[in-house]
Amino acid sequence: MATILVSCANGAGSSLLLKMAVERVAKELNMDVTRIHHCSISEGKSAAPGYDIVFCPMNFANMFESAANKGIPVIGLKNVMSADEIKKNLVELGLDKKYQKR
């Protein structure tokens, strides 16, 4: 079971769209996701260690260095609305298999 954090600058528009895209991709990949939370970068930086996977725009990925240092995959996206980019990253990191429904 995976918990996922999606974060953008203000935690309103693009993070909500990213959350919906991640939900679609996770379902398509048959991933066992128990929670997806969207928030602002300021909230996300402190909350990230409590999640299994973090998604954010590419230009904010370095702000999650402390979570990445703890082994949490931080996935920076060029296009936060691209389901293809989300899927590609999950598959390349093996997260689709790691969190696959049994």
C-alpha cells in the first residue's frame, strides 16, 4: 500500500490536477494506493517524510531533498498534467510493481 504526496507552489490548481492524473495512472497500473494528498510546497516539504512517493513540478524537486535523503522517491515532472510522464516515472523506478495490488 502506498501513500502519495503531490505538491505545487500554492497547493490549489495544479496540485489538484496532478492528484487526479496520479489517481488515473495508479489505477491503470493496478497500484494499491491508500491516500493521495495535494498541498503547497511549504506544507509538502515538512509532510513529505510521511509519504511513500512525492510528485512535484521539476523546478521544486530540490526542495524535497530531506525526503529524498531518507529514500523517498521524489518525482519532479516537466508537465504536471501528463499522465504519460507520471506513468513513465513510476514504471522506470519500479514503483508500479512495488505497490501493485495483490
